[in-house]
Amino acid sequence: MRALLQRVTEARVEVGGAVVGEIGPGLLILVCAMQGDDDAMAERLAAKVAKLRMFRDAEGKTNLSLTDTGGAALVVSQFTLAANTRRGNRPGFSRPAPPDEGERLYHHFAAALQAASIRVATGRFGAEMQVHLVNDGPMTIWLDTAE
């Protein structure tokens, strides 16, 4: 699985002009299930996200995790994280998991974050979404379970 984490002071996702997910301080997580991914990968990724130290401590050092701060996570499906741009100028999308499996793993990842006592809001899988965020720092980290 792949995830792009952005530390935010606030974020929300809208579908058709209606807010479907919203958080205050925490992480906006764009996530993509790849072909061959499984539940264990989703759980490992969630555990890594929960403990990744992306937040400042009292001395201003990036020393605290989402779990430490009590921050929330806005999880948004983003199959385009699987884009293959090696050839030509048009991205190829043959590597994401099939839609049914991608959706199942997306929800499994969100549930694993909730099981880690993190408040989770989500977008809507497969929908045209507008994502609004205030990136804090900015601090953006890329994770890939294959690496």
C-alpha cells in the first residue's frame, strides 16, 4: 500500500458540495491499495502512521506521533498514487488493486487506525472529491509498504 501523509491544522473532503469528512489538527492521509496488497499490509501501514513522529514537541522538535498528540486522521482514497510515469507523458494506472479489493483495503486501513485509538474521518471511495487542507509546516511524508 502507498500513503501520502500531510500534517495539517485542519482538513475536509467534500462530495457534491457536501462535507463527508473533516478533522482539526492531525494528518490528511491519501492512500492507495496496490495489486497484491493484503490485510496485513494495511495493518502495518496503519501502525506505522499511528507511531510516525511528525509533530512538534514543546521544544519544537519533530518528536511526537499522531497517537502522542491525540490528533485525528482524514483518510482519502487516491488510486493515482499508483501512477506509472516511466514512459511517455500520460500516467498509466495498471498497478492499483482492483476497485472492490482497493475499497476493502481502504476501509480496513481506516479501521486499523481507529483500533489504534485515532479519531478517523474518511472521504468516499471512488467519488469525485474536493479535498481542502491547511498543510502545517509544510510536512509531507511518503510511505510505501513495498519499500
